Amino acid sequence: MRKLTDEKHELTYQEEDEKSLDVVQRWVASVLVIVVAGGPAAALAYYSASLAGTEPSTAVGLWVMSGVIGLAAMVGILIIHRRSPVSPLVVIGLIPAAISAFFVFGA
């Protein structure tokens, strides 16, 4: 079997194919996490902003839940990609909550 040479180690074509399949599987799983957890986080952020004028306590509760779900989604994505869950990238999960915070606590 022919070998691919790398500076530190050698990979066979079969190992290279398995490695590329692993990367594709990670990205597919990440997209699923974004859809399954990111969608509800964005929906809760939207509903919290729309309820801010009529029911402020409910709006704050929904805003907190959207932030927690967004953080959990980002931690899940980092774990899928074999990265440390303690990373500055976790803040990306707070984007829906940060946008809706302007409407919940602002004007």
C-alpha cells in the first residue's frame, strides 16, 4: 500500500480517508447542534424581546433561557470538534441573547 509522507508521521491512503470522513461527521454533527439548540435559543431571544413591553419578568426569564441554551450549544460544538469547552469561543453562543438584551433592558 502506498504511503503519504508527512513531516512527523506517515499516513496510508485508507487512514487519510478515515480522517477526512471523521471531519465531515464532526461538521454534520455541529450543524445538527446549531439547528436543534440554536433555533430554540434564537426563538426564545425573539420572544423575550417581543414580551419586554407587556410582561417584563417573563421577558427576562426567556432571555436567560436563551443565553443558557446558546452557551450549551456552543460548548457542544466545541466538544464535537475536540476542543476545550473553556474557550473564548463559547461567547458566540450568547449572540441571540445579546441582541435581544437591547430590547429587553434598553428602550
